[in-house]
Amino acid sequence: MHIDHSKLVEILTDTSGIEKDKVEEQLSELVAEIQDAIAEGDAYEVDGFGVFSGIGNKVLFIPADELATEINYKYVGMEPIELESGSVAEDDHGTEMDVDLAEEEGPFGGLLDDEDDDEDSDASFSLDVPTQGEGEVEHEDSEEEEAPFDLDGNETDEEEDLEIESPGPDKWGIDTYKDDSDAGMFSGLLGDKKEPEPQGEEEADDDLNNIFDDSEDEDDLEAQISKQLSDEKIEESKDELKDVFADGEEDHEDFDDPFDSLEEDESDDADAEEEVVPVITNLASEAAKKKREEEAQEDPAEDEDESTKSKRSKPSRNTSSPVLLWVVLIIVIFAGGTYALGYFGIVNIPGVTPQPQIAATQPQQPAPQTQQPVAQDPAPAIQKAAPENQEPQQPAETQPEEQPAAEQPTETQVSGNSEAVPNGQPKYGLRGISNSAANDGYTIVVFSLSKEGNARAKLNELNNDGYRAVLASIPSQQYGQLWRVSLGQFESLRTAALAADTLKSPFSENYFITKIK
Amino acid sequence: MTNEFLETLGIIIRDQIIMKNSVEIDGLGLFKAVHHNQKQEKKSDGTNVMVPPKDTVEFTSENKG
């Protein structure tokens, strides 16, 4: 409907209570002020409404945020829905931002044209023209596939030579900077290359063998001494034991003792003849302890020997550390790479991949709650309204509330027809009786009303027309409680869109699809 | 011209636009509502988004410049 100047004056007169002449006068004054401001190159702002500015004689109007928001009160709570890849129309021209598919195909063109999508996707594959780099990759793949059957190792070398010598495209791309020396970085981990470390291990093993030889020699020496002790007097043997085990302890702590060779010869002879007597060993160890305590106070040089020993024992650890370092390095690189892939959205990792600022429609919809109009319905989770018991209270009209309520409930309540669902009725559909079990699907919203009475009147009207009408209350802090009357219950967005296409005027001109709950 | 008048005028124009009516003011121009359907958009990151519908105010100046 068009509101011309005279009609606007009438409405202003009725609304404000100001006389018609004064209204016309003030309206003319307003227009004159705006034109003067624009003529002077200024802008004229009406608080809460917008800004008038001008280019030449042409007046431009920029609506205020309040106005732009308030005229969209019907869509409060609706946020962009990220579509699943399966229900999205393919776009071959993907480099273009914000492609509006609805301009030519309607809002659900992508959902309704699955066959075209398949054709497009096939076409996209057929139109792929291999570039030089892709050709090279295919060539390498074929070589890799053939490689398991190449039992002759010489052919591998020949292929490598060919790769090195081949000019042109093979030298382009990533292989241009291929360095064979780098390829061997991880070869040690794969077991196909010997590292120089085993030499160090051998040396360390030799050192360890020397150490253990020394200890064995000490055992042999003890055996020899025990044999001597069995033949000689105890007191003399004690003195000798002190001397001998003192030397033995020194040998144990100082591996470079030049007298080791002499003791080894003696121990070899003794080892061949007798076994160890453990009692004598204990006595000797006590004597050795005493001797060690005495010498620990006297000879500080033993500390240096101990440090020497610790230094020699280090190579045995160092042999395994490079492998451990490589393993740790690979784990760190793998973890970092995975994190990077997740962070940049290549791989969807919960908690790492940044979530877009969009969310599902009506995210704040917890469990349904009962609604007061129906008392006789035996406690379904979502109670149904009783349209027969309610008379239309006011003519249905899209009227926003002038003063939004300060505090609004934060839950969405859904109700439908109170009649029992027929046995043969499918769970989802456009027509029939609303089924509370189908409230997990989608619906086509055709009315958003601020008054419950108007909404229920519309609900009854649609029910009488045979539609499966659903009434949902949407809380809004800005506009108060909104009542959405919608048609049908559909399992998916696609089926809802298909059904919406069958709607007739006036529903076909202004609707939107959203989740029921 | 009082502030009350300006406020009333803004509310009336807003309500008429919500009701899909166009409002014309002589010497100034025509206000009308434009409905933008729910539509799919492909974002630069490759995600497809179903954008909810919205209404906007379109102003046509009386002076075409």
C-alpha cells in the first residue's frame, strides 16, 4: 500500500493529536530544513530514524541503526547457517566472494538442483588440464608404482641418473631444489643407512669391556688371595689383603692404572684353578672400606679419577641420544604441522580450528517447556494448543511492540494442533496435523507476530486450511516475545525448500525456513 | 517543529515500512521497504552459508538530480 503525503498527514494527526494544519506546517518545515542543509552541503540527521545527505539535488537517506534493526524484528534470533557440503550447490567460480546464488535460482537453488550440481562437479573434473607440475607428479607416481617390481637395484640408480639429467619440466617445480644430501637426513631412522655412531658405540663397548674385565680381574684376584689366605696365617693375610684390596679399589676407581696388566695375568692363572670363597670376600671388603675411608681423607686425587670415570661412562648414553632427538624432533614437527593444518582450517580439529562467527539458527533453544493453554493433553514434552477453545481475539496484523519488554524468557515454546495425529500420517509433511515428535525438523515461517492472540488466530486459520501449522514463541530482549506461525514439519532443509516452492500467495512471497527447535 | 513531531514521524514511517507500505513525503522523496530473501552465500574461506532474510529501507529522492 502506498502512503502519500495527505495520508501521511492524516496518520500523523491521528497519532500525535496535533492539528492537521500544524502537522502540515511542521512537515513542510522539516522538508525545508533538510533541503537547506543539503543545499549547503551538510547532512540532516533525525535521531532514531536516519541521516539525509545529498549529492547535487539528489537526496540520499541512510537509515539509522535503530531503524534498520527494528524493521527486521521478524527475523530476530536468526543467524547465518553454515550449510553442510552435501547440501550445497557447487560453485565452479569459487574465487568470487559472496556469490549470491539466490539472485538467479531463488534462495534454495542449490538445494533443488542436485542433478545440475553433479554435472558441474563432473565437468570440473573433466576440465582439469594437467599442468607441468601435475604431469611430473603423475610421472613420479608411476615410477613409484613400478618400483616394487624392480628387483634389480641398478635400475633405481639409472632412474635417478635420468632424473638428474632430464631437462625441461622435470627440472621445474619442487624438484628444482631437491637435494639428495637432504634425503639422507632421515635415512638412519629408516634403517637404510649406517651412521658413523656405531664406531663410537664400539669404542664405548670396548671401554665397558675393559671396565668389566677389570672387575672380573678383581674377582679373580680375590679368589687368588682367598687361596693364599687358606694357606697362610690370618694376621699376615689381613695385612696383605689391606694392601691388595687397596690396590683393587684404586683399580676400580682408576681405570688407567698401569698395574692392571700385571694383575690380569695373575688373575687369569688363579681363575683357572680355584673358585671364590665368599666369607673371605666379606672380610676383604670390610678391610677395603676402611682403607678407602683412610685414603679418601689423604688422597684428594681420587675425586679426579671419579670424574674421569663419569666422563668415560657418558658415551654409552650419547649413542642413543641422536635417535631419541630425531624421534622427538619428528614428533614436534608432526604436532606442529597438525596444529598448523588445524589452525588454518585445512583439517578440522576441534579446539584448534577457529570456528566461524556463524552459528545455527536459534542457538538458544533448550528443552521444550509446557504451555498453559492446554490442560487436557496428557503431558507430552511439547504440548499442543487447542485452537477450538480459542476464539480469534484480534485481527491478525503485523504490529511490532512499541515498548519491548525489559526481561524476556530465554526459551522457545512450540505448539501446534491439539488434535490427535492420525495413524497413517507421515511424521513430516506440509499438511495434516502437527506432530510433536517432528519438532526436531524444519518449518516454513509465514507470520511473525507480537501478540499471542493474533498468532493463535493465524494458527487456527492455517489448521482449518489443512496445513500442519506450528506456533513457536521466540524470546527477544529487544522486541519482547514474538510468535512465529509456520507451516509444515520437514526432516531437512531441502524438503522444506521443496515444500515452500509449492506454497501459493501470499505465503510464497515472504517466508523463511528455520529449525522448529 | 518539535522533537515530539520528529519522533512521531519516525515511528509512523517505520511502522508503515514494516507493514510493507511505501511512504511518500512531498518535496523529499519516497520510503519503501525492500525484502531480501534468505539466500546462500559462499564465503571466501569456502564455506557455504544460508543467510537469513532481511528487510531494508530504500529511499528514492524526489529530485532525480
